[in-house]
Amino acid sequence: YARSFDARRPFTLEYRLKRHDGIYRHVLDNGVPRFDEDGAFLGYIGSAVDITELRRAEEHAVQQRTELAHLSRVTMLGELSGSLAHELNQPLTSILSNAQAAQRFLAHDDVDLGELREILTDIVAEDKRAGEVIQRLRLLFKKGEVQQQRLDLNVVVQDVLKLVHSDLINQSVAVETRLAPALPPIHADRVQMQQVLLNLIVNACDAMSHTRAADRKIVVCTQAPNGHAGDGDPPDGDGSVSLSVADRGCGISAERMENMFEPFVTTKPHGMGLGLAVCRTIISAHGGRLWATNNNNGGGACFHIALPADVPVPQGAGSYP
Ligand code: ADP
């Protein structure tokens, strides 16, 4: 306030004020300097508005968005649970057969210790694999605070593909990844980014249910700012890190192109129509954009995400001399 006042500049301030009864209220304060015809300063004219309710409503909206994102994530994981169980069963089955083999070895008099050591190494590796699957799942089921951190989108892609690995095999869907080397990090919540990508991949699989099994394919690309990715993708000139998920499914009709991002818009018999709405909310909350196009060659749709790169502030920037 003092800085603006001394410079006779307009100001906008937001602060808490303790009322006579000891209760704090949020206040939005605007001031504009007034001058007479000769330019002499006459003081300020302004307003002080109590915005406590507005702040509360905003906080409530953020909380509800987080709840909705969590709900839709859990629903989606419910749909995937069959293949997730399979993902866990694989290492467990392998551990069991390795342990049984070890028991058989031990029943003999001349135990081959080298062989036994190999079996134990396998058991440890498989156990770690099962542990990692559980770890990835726990993270997604957890109802945590949104935690923004520096993230490598390529790692997010790899983690999500591990999670849907057997689901894709069950549906005969091939995946190709074109991950940009030296991708700058983004500033984002890991779980929410995984959720968005998971959703786009699940949708891509759904869209290909009528595609010939041999033609079912998803291409996941990441692209550094100003880089070039897959065919037909324009280079992104706005300093954003981008990610795209292309499928060979039914594509998107002109009328659905925008309204599919609205909540409860679905063409699936058991769909909720929340996936894309939640994805767009998440990406917008991260300062990014999510949109869709139809592919030129081969048909199908492509979903694009652009997120601001987390560029480190150069040393000394923003500090006072
Ligand atoms: P849901 O999957 O429950 O229907 P979404 O919000 O994720 O909810 O998707 C909304 C609709 O957008 C889908 O029902 C479908 O019609 C359309 N859609 C989403 N992804 C694709 C895609 N990859 N190809 C074609 N249509 C899609």
C-alpha cells in the first residue's frame, strides 16, 4: 500500500482483517489516485469489499473437484480391476512355482546351491515386481492432497503403461511410444497426470472395440517445446511440453468434438461421461490445455495435452539489487 501510495499508483490488495468481534474477514481493497486539473494529488478513491464468502466458495469448489477426480479415478480402476488382479497374479504364480522348485531340490541329497541361488534371486525379483504393482495402485487409490512437483512426463507414460499392460494385451491393443529425449520437466501432481493418461488410454481402447484386432494400436508421443512429434502434429511454439495419445478407433464426429468434454456426455452403455470432463479440469488447473483432433491417416482420434514446462528461474532473477 505504501509503495503504491508513494508512487501515486492504483492498487489492488487482498488481506485479512480482524473484526471488532475477533473474527477474521477477507477483504479486497481497490484504490485509484485522483488528481485535479493541474495534476495535484487529491487522495485516493476506492472500495473495500468483504470477499470472505467468495473465498470460502472457491475453496469448497477446489475441494469438490479433488473429490470428483478421486471418485472418477476409483471408478476407472474398478473397471480395470480384472486385469490388475492378473498383473499381480503373474509374479505371485511365478514366486509359487519357484518356491515349489526349491522344495523339490531340497528333497534331493546333493543340493545344487547355484541352482537354488538362482531360484531365490528370481523369487526376490518377482516379489519386487508385485510390490511395485501394489505401490502404483495404492498411489492411485489414495485420496491425497494435490501435490505439485517437478515431473518427467516420460516417466508418467512408462508408469501408466505398466499399469495397463495386461489390459492392453487382453484387448489385443498394441502400443507404440515415441518419447522425446531430454524432455523438460513439468510442474504437476503425479497421480493426477497418471489419471489423465490412464483415462485417455482406456478411452482409446474403448474406441477401438470395433477395429480389427490386428489394426488396434495406440501411439503415445511426448514432445519438447518447439520439437516435432508424430506425423501431422504441428510443432508447438508456445513453450509447452506436449503429450498425445492417438488411436485407430471410430474417431470423433464434429458435434461431439466439443461437448464430449462436458460432464455426463457418453456414448457408452455403461459410461459415466465424467472421464474427459475431469481430465480437462485437471489439465486446466495445471495451466495447460487438452483438446482432440481426428487423425488424417488411418482414422481414429488423437488427444493432445500441452503443459507449461517447469523452467528454473535463472539465478538472481526477481531479486532486488
Ligand atoms: P465415458 O468414457 O464414461 O463415456 P468420457 O468423458 O471419458 O466418458 O468420454 C466421453 C465420450 O467421448 C465417450 O463416450 C466417447 O463417445 C467420446 N470419446 C472419448 N474418447 C474417445 C476416443 N478416443 N475416440 C472416440 N470417441 C471418444
